[in-house]
Amino acid sequence: MNTRIVEIWVGIFIAAGAAALFMLAMKVSNLATYTNDEGYTITAKFEDASGLKERSPVAMAGVRLGRVTDIRFDNLTLEAIVTMRIESKYNTLPKDTSASIYTAGLLGEKYVGLEPGGDEASLKQGDRIKLTQGSMVLEKLIGQFVSQFLSDDSSDKAK
């Protein structure tokens, strides 16, 4: 009888571990939050949308307002067009809201951060955010730092 109880506890422990791993996988993959089709879509053009993916969060003031639904390339302007679905309860975003691509957390997940403007009119279905700032690419920043460092170093040697 004693071994039977131990076997039951081992089974419960394994089931709990499997459930914890499943929850962790859902959290990491952004599939834990199922989004409904209610809401409205807006678009924004970015010079650089590096690292941004479909289902990336769209946030304002640290609160998730929606998700990125599509990322495509515009052949005319040579920019990335990002389509976002904003939940219907957030229907008072000013028309002159700006959008930037930021990095969150240790894993480097990219998200779209919105900053409210002062316009009294609100964004509606199909509107486009005009004021945008693209993703910061680490390689570009390092390249700028190195080129600045080398140019400062060469000007010091010329003196």
C-alpha cells in the first residue's frame, strides 16, 4: 500500500511539472493571450522594423492595448508598414499619437510603444499614425560609436 501512495504522488508531481512547462511555453510564445476580432486596425510606416513580429504587443503607458497583426514592405516608400489591432475599449487614442519600436526585457522582445498626442479627434478604423520612430539596431549603434571613436582618435594624433 505504501508504494501505491508513492506512485500516486510521483504521478501528481509529473502532471504538475508538465502543466508548468506548458504554461511557460505559452507565456514565452505570446499564445497565452487569445485576442478576439473586436477592435479597430491602424497602420504606421517605419524606416526600420527589425525584430518586430506579428503578435508583438502594442502598448501605451505600460499597458497592452493590442497586437501587431501584419508587417509588410512598401515598394514605393521603401518602408515597413505595420498593421496593429487595437482593442475596442481603447477608442480614445488621439489622432496625432506617435509610435516607436522598443525592446522589452532580457529576451529582447520588440513591441510598438504609443505616445499620446493632444488632438481631440480619435484614431478610427484604417487610420495611419504619421509620427514614427523605427527600431534601434545594436549593430548600427556600435558602428556609429566605433567610427566616432576612430575619428576622434585620428584627429588627436594629427595635433
